[in-house]
Amino acid sequence: MTIILASQSASRKAMLEAAGVPFEAQSADVDEAEIKRELIGVPACEIAKILAEAKALAVSVAAPGRLVLGGDSLVEVGGRLFDKPKSREQAIEHLEFFSGQEMHLHSAAVLIRDGVTAWRHCEVANLRVRRLSRSFIDSYIDREWPQVSGCVGVFRIEALGVQLFETIEGSHFTVLGMPLLALLGALRAQGELEA
């Protein structure tokens, strides 16, 4: 049976397609900012799971019997959580703050059927941002905006964003925005994929 991806994320769709997971994508109507306001002091991975769960629940209501996948990614740098940049100027501010620091990228996935959570998981990737000159940041934004406007961390690792980093520790899939290997195992356990 085809699962429902509660997201229009190009990256998540591409991962599922490449892995041979049959799915259809639906947007989830969730006020992420409101949820985050209620979660001050909660660890980033838990926030990512809560947001992923909220998205899956929102879509699950209209999909009885279907398995719904929700996903979310959060970037944490210097003890602060960062959202997707709202403007070019904010993207530049984020990159200036990230320069020379360790970025922790938390990617969560949740499976829900009939309003019941079947599985929740979060993984962390640690990315060391190199020292970024202002001229590099300007040329990077000129080339990558508006594509990175929908990306926490202001980067697409599969594109020019790879130039932001000195080192990356963790799963490539986690960096792309979903703990794919763990998800595939959960889909097999749910009988959605062949074991």
C-alpha cells in the first residue's frame, strides 16, 4: 500500500523515490511556530519528533487506515535553534552566525496510522561550518537563493551548500532531512515494504 508523506519537501520526496518507497505527498497544515513556542527548553530532537508527529496527525485525520509519514529537521548552532530563513537578509545573518561553528542537524520521522503513533525516530548529524568570508556568503546567496529559503541551515548539501563545511559526521540521509535507513526498517516492520 502507498504511504502518505505529510510534506512537499523536494528532498524527502527524492529520498523516498530513490529508495523505491511508494508514496503520495500531501501538505500538512500545522502552525510550527506556535508548537515551538510551547516547547521552550525541550531538546531539539524531541521538538523535531513533536513537529513531525503533528504534521502526520494533521494528514492522518483524512486518511483512515493509511500509514502517514511526518518529518521535520531542526538546526542548532551555539545553543540556538534556527528556522528556515524568511529573507535573503536573514539567510546572510544565519550564515554569518554559523561561520566557524559546529552545526547540529536534528532530523526526525514519525509514522502514524488512524491517529495512533506507530513509530518515532530522530537522528543527529554534526557539521563543522568552515570560516565563511562575507564575499563568499554574498556570492553563495546570489547563486542559491531562493532555493535555500526552504532549508533549515540555509544549505542544500547536494548542491553548493557542501562548500559551507569542513567536516560532516552522521548519515547523509539525516543531513538531507530524514533518517532514511531507520525509516525503511520501520516500514518493513509495518508490512509496507518487503522484509
